[in-house]
Amino acid sequence: MTGPAIPLGPPTGEPASGVPAQPVTLRVGLGGAAASGSLFDRIGGAPTFDRLVRRFYEGVQQDEVIWPMYPADDLDGAVWRLSQFLQQYWGGPSTYSEQRGHPRLRMRHHPFRITPEAREHWLQHMQDAVESLDLAPLDEAELWAYLDRAAHAMTNAFD
């Protein structure tokens, strides 16, 4: 048994009630205005990425599994490289590529033995750093999804 057909409205997306559909805003900025632009701009630009990376390295320095992979004698350089890379990736200035060339992440990480354990330690410190920023939920999810994928892509030792 079938019931009467329920009109869905014209193909314009207007509901059958005749009331125009309201646009859906997925990201809201200060004052309720729709946020737009790059993630770099939405979350506060270079200062936010610098805070993220500094917080990340505070944790890494205390980690006996992954700290040995980092250049203790060039921590400021490591901070600069990661911050500049992330800024560029998310829509900020192209300083990283101008000074270092193409990121070539897998090639640059190949000399290090990155096991699933090391990856999980890296992710733990990065998650702490991301959460410390108190970003809008969708911005945090977008940033975290990339960082999680990147960490998995860098894993190169499975024994």
C-alpha cells in the first residue's frame, strides 16, 4: 500500500511549504558572522601556528621515544620549520617553500625510524597542542584530520 505522493517542492531547493530555504552556515566567527577564508586566517594566522608548534615541542622534549629524533642543538630551527610549513599549507605565506623548496615530507622524514609507537607519541603531543588553542570545533577537526593523516603517512618502520 502506498500513500499519497509528498511534494518536495520545485528543483530550486525551496521546500514544499513555499518558505524559502535558509542557508546553512557551518562555521561561525566572532559576532555570529559566517567565517570564511583560509584556515590560516580563521584561526589567527602566524601567532596561532607558532603557539601550536611551541606547545607541541614542549611535550616532545619530555618524550623519551621521539625526542631523540629531534635536533636538540637546533630546536629553534625545528620550531621554525614546522610552523612555517603548517602556515604555508593552511594558506599563509609561502616562506617555507621560498627558503627550503618543496616540502617533500616523506623524503625529509625517511632518515628517521618512525614506528607506530613513535607516531602515536607524536600524535599525543600534537593533540595536546591543538586542544590548547581552543579553536572552533570544525576548524579543530579540519586541522586535526590533516595532522593525523600526515603522521600516518610518515610511519616507515613496522617491526
